[in-house]
Amino acid sequence: MNRGFAALIVVCWGVAPSAAQTPPPSVGPADETVMHGHEMPSRSQLALTSAQKAIILELVRKDRGKPNSPINFVVSVGAPVPPSLELYLLPDAALAVVPEAKIVKYTVLQSKIVLVDPTTMRVVDVIDLSS
């Protein structure tokens, strides 16, 4: 093909040769922390009050919190949770009183209620059962 003819085709189509090789801008996922101009709570930033923790403690005890088998895992906020650890939804009564806790699951381990962000599989809070 003649170079002049190829240049004519490019000009007619309105596409510059360099633009044809430029990839479109990437479109990333929507920012989860902002929705309709309002900041959404981050799962890793769950901040429960002492009263909310006491309610969760009482209702998990009544629900006969499901203990896990002993596992080699250090329970501390921010710690990654082993994938073999079984997680449960908090009791409905607890979620009715503490709706902020809907974003987490829990397990009972080492005499503690361990609240876990199921998307990151990290500990977000710990409630001592002896409280």
C-alpha cells in the first residue's frame, strides 16, 4: 500500500496514528468509602463503644457462641485470620442493637469473641469473654 494513501485514510477517519495506539484510560472500581457524597465506614475501622461490645458479648453468650478448635493464631486487632477458621454472623438481636456490626463476622477463640472483616480476613476487634 502507498504511504500517501495510508495517510489519507488516517486523515479521513480522523484518527492520528499515535492515538490509534494509545490505550483507553483505565477505569477502576468505585471507591467503597464514598457513596453519593457520603463517607461509608471502613470495615477495618469499626469502632465499637464499650456498651456495644457488652451487648454483643451478652447476645453471643446467649446464642451459645460457636467455639473453634484450638488453632495456632495470635488474636490481635489487625492480625490476618487463617482461612480455615470458621466465621459466623452475629446474632440478629446483636445486629438489631448494633447495626454497625453488620459488616463483620465473628468466631470464639481463646476465650475471646473475635470480630473479623470477612473481605480482608483481618481481626477488627476483640471482646474478652471473661468481661
